[in-house]
Amino acid sequence: MAPQRASRGTSAPLVDHFARRARARGYLARSAFKLLELVEKFQTLLPSSSGLPRVLDLGCAPGSWTQVVLERMSPKGVVIGVDLAQTPLERIHDARAISVCSDMTKTKRTLVKCVSALNLNNNTAKPSALFDCVLSDAMANTTGAREVDADRSRELVRAALRLALGEQHAGRDDFGDDDDEEEEGDELARHLAQVGSLRARGSVAIKLFAGDPKEEKAILQLLRDNFTRAHRVRLSTSRKDSREEYLVGLGRRM
């Protein structure tokens, strides 16, 4: 599979209305307005601005979604940004934002790095979950071939759901993730790979490139089985010629 990247609208030659607004407001990409629209539509998507919330931002580079989350997060909250880029959040100067370089399709390895980033390796009391919300605006490098791009998008959707819900609910990892080499944080990561890193009543928002109605129906049913509310939406902030949609799950059932 081609490497995933954050499809955040930075490569299009046309500087459109949202790109200009993003620059004016200091966002790193126009895609910030996609998350803002999702938050407006689903006001419980992001965790409360109080307490110690944790959010996982998959395919996070260059960091526009992380910026939106940080604007709404308490001073003690944390955003873990995962991307293939070596330092995906290097342009965000906020101690609450932590970069993790990882392939999100490698479930356990990504969780090991998240456990380490959150300094949970030496905790005697292991958490039952890591995150209040899992976001993914990730997209594999596009080819222009509709079916190929849709297939690659669904692979990333399922990878995000495995990280959030675990193999028990979202199916096994098909990318050769597990190996015999033990790493620090391995025990907790293996447990979370099975049951998911998303807490009870947590939420997800995941980008999908439309292409196969049957496969997409199955993914939406998976959301309905695991969340009290499940939605598939197209945003006004997406480019008019784009096939991207977003899957939203609110209130994880445990």
C-alpha cells in the first residue's frame, strides 16, 4: 500500500476561499475548516474543555486538525499526532501536542509509541483506554484511479477503527503488525490492540473516499454496532470535485 499522508489540501494549485481564510487565521492548512464544520455539526465530537482529555490525530501533518483541537482543549489535555512524517507537528509550538512518527496501519507498533509518548510505560495502574477521541484525516497518495484510491482510503479507515476499537470489534490487522520482538510498553499496547484505545463514550471522525457502496455500508454498520450514534456526512468545506466524506461515531459502546 502506498504510504498514508494527511490529505489536507496543501497541494492543489487553486488557492480557494478556505485556503485564504486558513492563512488569515494562522491555520497550517484549509482542512482546519473541515474539522471546525464537523465540530459544529456534532458538538460532542471533541472532549470537554475541562479535565485531562486525550485526542489521537491520525495522518496529522502538517497539523491543522491538531490546531483546532488545541483551541478547544484544557491546559492539561494532550494531542498525539501520528504520521509517517518524521516530525509531523514540528510547526506547532504547544507542549500539549506530541508528535509520533508511525505507520498507522501497524496497530500494535503505533500503540507502543503512543504509550511511550504518554509516559505510561512505568505506571503501576494501567489505563483501560488512552483516548477520548480518535480523528483521522489521513489519505494515501492518490493515483487518479477511482477504485484504487477508494481501496487505499478504506484500508486507512479500517486501520483507524482498529486503533480506536481494537481487533475484537474492528477485525484483525492485515498488515503484518505483530512480531516476536518485545518493546517497552508492549504488554499494554497488545491489550489495547485487542480492546481498542478509545474509552467508553468516546468518539471518532474518519475520512473516507467514496468508491464501493457495499464495502462502505459494511464500515458504516461497524460504526452503528459500536457507537450510540453513527453518521456519514459530506462537508461543505470539502472541494466540490472531491469524493471525500467523513464517518462519525459518537458514544462508544463497551
